[in-house]
Amino acid sequence: MQALGRVIIRVDGQIIDSMPGAKLTIGGVKRKPVLTGYNVHYAEEMEAATIECEVPLTSGMTLDVFRDMTSSVVIFEADTGQTWVIPDAFNEDNPQMTAKDGGNIKLKMTGSPSQQVT
């Protein structure tokens, strides 16, 4: 049985050429323990969905696309056949790069809880 190895990330239909190690947090209801003197209960709150990845800085790349990203549809496609969609996504941090090893740019795309479509 195949386990997750590679993913394809799409932003508004365009493939993002991400480095290995992309991470998805599906978001949704998050439960926190509530402790009393004798019992453990829980309280619920919402958690945003996030995709964290790195992309190499390549010639001709426009970083404004990531900085200005709002209300996008981001898709996380696993090589195991599952796909998650994050609606209303935005890039949480301004792009930063380091002048070595491809100048990798860290992206954190955040939005409403993801929906698994396959």
C-alpha cells in the first residue's frame, strides 16, 4: 500500500513548484481539554487550514503573486490519490529568501477549513 511521498500544490489552478516536505493542516474543529476537579471535558474552537511549503527562487519569478495572494483556491494533491481544497486562502507571511541552496521561499497559505474532494 502506497504512503504519502509527493504532493502537487495548485494556487488558482497554477502548479507551485514546491520542494519536498510540504505540510497540510486540514483545519476545522479543534478540541481543547477543560479540566475540573474530577473530570475532563472539552471545548471546541475553529482552526484554519494551512499549507506550508518552500519554493525555489527562479529567474523570472514574481514574488508579488505570493505577497498579494488573497481569496485564492489552494489545492493539495497527494500521490496517494487524496485531494484537499482550501477555499478563500491567503498567504500569511511576506516572502523571504536566502541567497543559498536555491533561495528557497517559505510560504504559509491559510484559509477556511479544507474539504477533502477525493
